[in-house]
Amino acid sequence: RAKQEGRNGYSFYTPEMQARSVRNLQLENELRRALERKQLQVYYQPQVALEDGRILGAEALLRWQHPEFGAVSPAEFIPIAENSGLILSIGEWVLRTAMSQLKIWMDAGLPPMVVAVNLSAIQFRHHNLPDLVTQMLDEIQVPAQYLELELTEGVAMDDPEGAMAIMNDLHGRGIRMSIDDFGTGYSSLSYLKRFKVYKLKIDQSFVRNIVEDSEDRAIVSAIISLASSLGMQTIAEGVETGGQLAFLQEQGCDEIQGYYFSKPLPAEQFESFVREAQDNKRSF
Ligand code: C2E
Ligand code: MG
Ligand code: MG
Ligand code: MG
């Protein structure tokens, strides 16, 4: 039938678009059952202090292993979860899993670390987010200071007044906020200075070519000095090489996250990684 419509000129979908929407529908259906089928997992990627090589914390990153589709990238399934409303239950599960894991690590005697959890726009704007998070921390018995919530620049700046009210509420409850993918959106600096933000995460697109691209270097050092003037920390994402690390260190960036140090790891591997780093007292 699609062929016929095409011939008559009534089809607005190319075969490629059609294939994509079929996959999206399949993924949405499968995502509905992914939680109960235990196909979702949280991985942890270390965040490291450039000053002394200490692991300060981890970013929690969601993974979906589907028996048929294999590993589906969050870049593909998070938007599907957002459009279908599934992100609320999935996001709550990620928060709960990450906080419970942190509690296990604390009880096992790992050094205190902060776990950063990504929030989608829908979760962030949902009226009960601050209460939900506070109740969860109470229940799991993790002090609020060990949770960081990552919000993309786009979400924060989309409705800055609204975002500020939510950030103030979370900040009042002792929860840290960071701005993810910083530099890719359009920040109003007059809002940025009023946001209760602990850390700017420099997007990996600027980090990728800092060694060879003088414009990227200029952007990264401008972000670092801006953050420093506003009393915020900086973390560079996607650091893969020693050359990138050296430049970031020279510019006074506070932390790095990237394959240079470690990929995102399953919880048990992350724990071994931290213990090993403790034994070897790494430094740059
Ligand atoms: P993000 O929050 O900006 O996460 C950083 C991404 O960079 C992750 O991709 C991470 O695996 C990747 N990465 C880290 N170091 C390197 C590196 O050295 N080189 C390169 N090339 N990549 C690196 P990932 O895990 O595929 O996640 C993609 C995006 O999906 C995340 O970007 C975030 O926006 C979203 N996401 C992941 N987990 C969640 C979640 O639990 N909730 C929500 N709402 N979004 C999530
Ligand atoms: Mg993030
Ligand atoms: Mg990012
Ligand atoms: Mg991103």
C-alpha cells in the first residue's frame, strides 16, 4: 500500500523514515517491559579531580540490553522514553538504583563519593521531583550532599524562571545541581549567575579537538574562567587523551570524565576500579 500511495504522490514518508518509525514503535513497546524484565542497568563512570587524581564521584548512565535488538543506546531510547511518558518510571528507577548502590558502597567502606544522575526535562518539571528525591534519600539513608542532579543547558534555559524555582527548592534540600552539555545551548548569563549550580559540565564536542583546534581551546578556557568567576566548578566530558588532560589541567579545570580514565562500568567493576585507584594512589 505504501508503494501505491507513493506513486500517487500522497505518501509523505520515505522508506527510511518509515523504517525508523517502525523501530521506534517496537522500541517503545519493548521499553514498557524493559524494567520488569530486568533489561535495564545503571553503569558508573568515574569523575576525577585534576588536582590529585582522586575519584570524586561517578555519573550514572543507563544501559538497555535487549535480547533481540542488543545494546540500545540511551541517545536512541531516552527520547522514546520521554515521548511516551515512560521516562518518569524509568528515571525514578535510575535514581533509586544509583542511590541504593551508593549506600552499598558507603557501607562497604569506599571513600565518600557523589553520584550524578541525569534528569530529563519531564522529570525535572514534574511537580513532585523535590519530594520524591528527598523521600528516596531518607528511605535509603544517603545524605543529600552525595546526590548530584544533571540538567542539560537546554532544559535549564528553556524556562529559566521555572528552572530557577526548582533549583532553589533542590538546593534548599542540600542537593547539588550541575549543567550538562554546557556550551551547546544558549545560556543567558544573567540567569546562569542566579542559578544555584554547583558545576558546569563542558560538552565533549569542545573537548574532542582541543589539542589541534585553537577555537575549541578558546571556548573551553572561556567556560572555565566564566565558571570560576561565578563560583562554579568545571568538569570536562569526553576526555580521551593525555594531551587533552594536560591542556585542561593547565587551564585550571577541576575535574575530568572520559575514556582516558575509564569507560562507564557496571557497579562491581566500578568498585574494583575505585579500590585499585586507592591502592595505587594515581596522580597526573
Ligand atoms: P551525557 O549525560 O552527556 O553523558 C555523557 C556521555 O558521554 C555518555 O554517553 C558517556 O558514555 C559518553 N562518554 C563518556 N566519556 C567519553 C569519552 O571519553 N569519549 C566519548 N566519545 N564518549 C564518552 P551515553 O552513556 O551513551 O549516554 C548518552 C546520553 O544519554 C547522556 O549524555 C544523557 O543525556 C542520556 N542519558 C544516559 N543515561 C540517562 C538517564 O539515566 N536518564 C536520562 N534522562 N538521560 C540519560
Ligand atoms: Mg550527563
Ligand atoms: Mg554531557
Ligand atoms: Mg549529552
